[in-house]
Amino acid sequence: MKPDFDLSLYLVTDRGMMSTLTLEQAVEQAVEGGVTLVQLREKDASSLDFYRTALGVKRLTDAKGIPLIINDRVDIALAVDAAGVHVGQEDLPAKTVRAILGEEKLLGVSVSTVEEALQAERDGADYLGVGAMFATGTKTDAQLVSMEELRKIRSAVSIPIVVIGGINAKTIPLFQGSGIDGFAVVSAIIAAENIAAAARGLKDLLEQQKSACQER
């Protein structure tokens, strides 16, 4: 059975930005602060190091009932029994990843156009990561997505959408009324001196926005 998932505050890890000594500490603090989903992204790690890190992080996320998504590496996801995989446009095709994973795992796909979004939905994606919405230090070559394109993507697909790229307390309010399902955050959480407090602050902001919308 496919795991339930909440995209509202989606942590994407970046070892080069973290303020803690270990990635496990960073994830533990972020989960304590209220992140609802964790994606482990290890672009430069060896397969063995990635596997060991994924096992350690999964113990933390499992303890709190938070799904763990593995970036790119289907083999690592299957080896540690993660909740799913997230792939980009330069990774294995989503259709191929879905065939390998089966229907019981989550599949997220990064997109920046309506065409990519529609293809990902056809290929079996459970959610889309749309971005980069703003310039970011994590992906200096990322193509920026306009708010207009985001609205077109939202209208074109029925699956959930999380936005990524320069997401922080200043930019989150700009998405009110956009129909998205959550925010993927990297540096605004993992680079913070107090990771738990940073996550909690964003969580509170999302709750405030949700309450404001319900009152209208």
C-alpha cells in the first residue's frame, strides 16, 4: 500500500549547507521542527556512503512517521525500503522508475513546463516538484519558472505540486491562492543555526496562511 504523504513542508537535504556536524542531526532537528517529508539528496556520495546515510536517516524518519524520499537513486531507495524516489529531467525516465518501483512506492518528478508536468503525470508520478521558482545557491544553472507557468501547470495536472527554489519565509506568502500543496525547502532550514526553530517558524507561517484562507 502506497504511504500517505504531506507535502506542506518538504525538507530537501544538502550536506554542503548544513549547520550541524552530521546529516542525521540536521534531519532529526528538522523533523523536530515539523517538516512533513524528507528527501535525501546526496549528489557526491559514494553508493556505500549514500546507503549508510539513508539507513541512518530512515531510522529517524520512521520513528516520527515521516516518509523518506531518495533523490535520483532507485537502487538506494529499494535497498533501504524508503517511501519513494524523486527524479529530475536528467535522471532515469519517470516511466522507467515507476516500472522498477512498482505501485507501492511514491514517485516525485521535477518539472519546469506544462509539457514536462503532463508527461510526468502520464508516467505515474504521485507529485510534481516545480521550480526553480527563484534563484538559489543549490542549483545555479536551474531554469526559473514564472508564476504564470506555475498556474498553467496547476491547471493542467491533477496530482499534487510542491514548489522549490529559493523558498523561505519571505517567498512563501507569494504563493497564496496558487493551488499548490507544499513547499520544498533547502537552505532556509538546513543552513539555519537552529534548524528546529527554522522549521518551526516556517510551519507556523504555513498554519497562519491556512487559517487566513479559511476565514475568508
